[in-house]
Amino acid sequence: MESGLVLQAVDLRGHAADGPDSGAQHLEPVEAARAAALEPRARARFAAGRAALRRFAAELLDLPAAELQVSYACPRCGSGPALAHGRPGYTRGGVPLPLLLSMARTQEWVLLAGLPAPDAGMRLGVDAEDPARLDFEGFDAVALSGPERLAVGQLSGHELLRGRARLWTRKEAWLKMTGEGLRADPRTVPVLARPEIHDLDSGQTGLPPALVAAAALSM
């Protein structure tokens, strides 16, 4: 894994939708409009996550958070200050800032990843998952390739769920890195042996050990 990659976990518990710690005051208009369409709990998590991402980026760049302007990028919609979805990024005075960013949400946590001063063409994706969410019939058939189904086929119970979560976070990290997202059929995205994808443990991320995480970074 790239030695300059910085990871940070943020606990979202305790953020009320409109409370002083909600993060809503840090949202730009385009983000606030997206937040307004969400139900209260989801709105609180969204606002807190975006506020955490802004602080994280500002710290990595050694800049005041208030000077950063959002500039997300989406393969379908383009990029710029009018977007509130896609690959995260920031500008300052209209100039793109030299920082690769990715973020992942679970129900109660956000995982942030950043790479300052990346080389041209580098891309980054990160994901985190609670294995308990993957405890349902049919997951393997809709999410995993043939070799991946074989890889988890002999597992059961807790190990099966963690095996599924490992593969799923690797797929999500890869698809965030490429920008495809879940427009791609996850069964067509093999991730067992891609050297660009790395499993992350709780010691690296700061997430609770029960969660599973992965990062993808193309050089």
C-alpha cells in the first residue's frame, strides 16, 4: 500500500439531525440540498460525514477548512461545485487541490482515506462493511464471481460473513477507484488477486474490529 496514504475512522453516533454537532453548518448549498431530501437520521449521518471529510482534507493540506470548496466528480455527470455525489475533491479559489480522497460509510462509522500530492493518473477507493449486513440468502449469486463463490463456499457462520464482507469491500473499493460504482455488475469484477486492492485491519483504520475494510489504489 502507498506509504503516503492516510486513513481515519470517524464515529457518527450521537449526531442529531439538527443538533450543534450535526455538521449541517459545514455543508455547502449543493450538499445541503442533497441532505434535505434524506430522512432525519440519514441526514445527520450525511452531514456529519461530509463535515468530517472537509476537516480531514483541510488537515492533510494544512489549510483552513472554510477555504475549501467541494468539487465532486462523476463519470456520468461531470465534475465541479454543482455536484454533491461521486468521487470527492476540493478546490481553493477555483484551483483543484492536490489530494486524492475516498470515503466509506457504515451505519455508525465513516472511513476516510486521503493521499496528498498524488502522481498524475493515480486513483483511490476505500470501502468498509459490517459483515452482519450480508447475512441473507442469495448474496453470493448476485455479488460474487464463480471463483469467489468457491472461495467462500466452504465457510460457515461468522467466517462466511467475514469472507463475504472481505470480497464486497474489495469490489466496492475497486469500483469507487475506477468511478464505475455499482453501475457495474459486481459479479464481473474479480477481486481475489488484484494487486491494487489491499485488505485493511482495524489497527490501520481505527474502525471497530467487527467491521471489514479495503482500499484500492492505482499507481
